[in-house]
Amino acid sequence: EAGVTQFPSHSVIEKGQTVTLRCDPISGHDNLYWYRRVMGKEIKFLLHFVKESKQDESGMPNNRFLAERTGGTYSTLKVQPAELEDSGVYFCASSQGDNKRISGANVLTFGAGSRLTVL
Amino acid sequence: QKEVEQNSGPLSVPEGAIASLNCTYSDRGSQSFFWYRQYSGKSPELIMSIYSNGDKEDGRFTAQLNKASQYVSLLIRDSQPSDSATYLCAVNIASPMKSGYALNFGKGTSLLVTP
């Protein structure tokens, strides 16, 4: 079974430019999450999709960030325009279910992350 | 106050010893607790999940939860050099609007197991 795939693995852009990160979840996983880790900080929740719908986007830092999941398969996270403080590692994760009490079938699986460097 | 706190380490233990990793959390409403292992440059990997007070054992790993003290720990018995990694404590964000996997993470504890 293929895992969660993220692209690109590393992106270097200049302040003011646009970057789009892509996540392909595990096939059949309705739940897709975006997290971010900025330098020296902990991993922070950004948002959660259930299929193509945004279940929770309370962690999105500001309106320069736009996440989409058209068709409920892969997801993109666009940063426009990028600022220096957006640098960090963006993780995508997916799960089959989303119960409050997570069972073994609902393990949250992370991708390797997309490292974004804004100069 | 940070939602999830961990000692950043590094924690160094000799091979074969018990490694003890600790985590405290601030939100008393949290119900789900996780330990992830992350090797450098790799994705976080779930090691243990725990939901009830007490101990939960899985192989060489034991998770301990004390909700009254808002404390979670992970014990690794018979530590191996391959256990050297960063261990992340994660706790669900307690809110009626939050799904089970909206998590708060600690910064992680770096573990080094020396041969």
C-alpha cells in the first residue's frame, strides 16, 4: 500500500512568490489533514478535510493560505504571496475514519513533508 | 503556557536500558494521546495511542496516562540504537467542533541510544 505522498519535497522561493504544495493521501482515506512545523516550533494543525469538504480550518494562519481538495482525492495547499515566516515543513496526513476514539483502523499516517524555504 | 510540553533532550541511554519520555498537556478536555517517532527528515510514525488512565503495553513500548496530573509518558524497554529518534507527544484538541485528529504536538524529545 502506498503511503501519503507529498510534492515537492523541498521548495525555495522568494518573498512574494506563490507556491503550491500537493498531497496524495492513502487511497480510500476520506480524512486529510495539513500540519506545519516552523523552525524551532512544534507541529501545528492547519486544517482537516473530509472528502472534498473542509471540516475544520481553524489552524490556517491567514488568508494567504488556500487549501483545496477537489474530488476528494489529492489536496493542494497554496501560499500566495509567501512571506519569510511561512518557511517550515508542511506535513500532510490521512486517515480512513475519524472517530473520537481512534481504533487501529483509523491510524493517522503522515507524509514525509514538504520543506518550504522563503528567502 | 504551551498546550503540550516535552523536555527537548537529548536523552541519552545505553543500549539495553529503559528510556523514559515524558509529556504534560494543558487541556483537561483532551481524550486521545499519542506518541510518534520521527527519524531525521522522515515522517512522524505512530508508536502508541492511549485513551484511558493507566498503562498500555505493546512490545517494548509502554504508554502511561494520568489525566488527573495531565501527564503522559512513554517507556522503551531494552533500548536499541535503532530507537534513536525524536519522540513526539500529541494530544487531541478538545472541542466539540474538532475531529479526533486535530492534534497539538509537543516539540519532541531527542533520544540517543548508545551502543
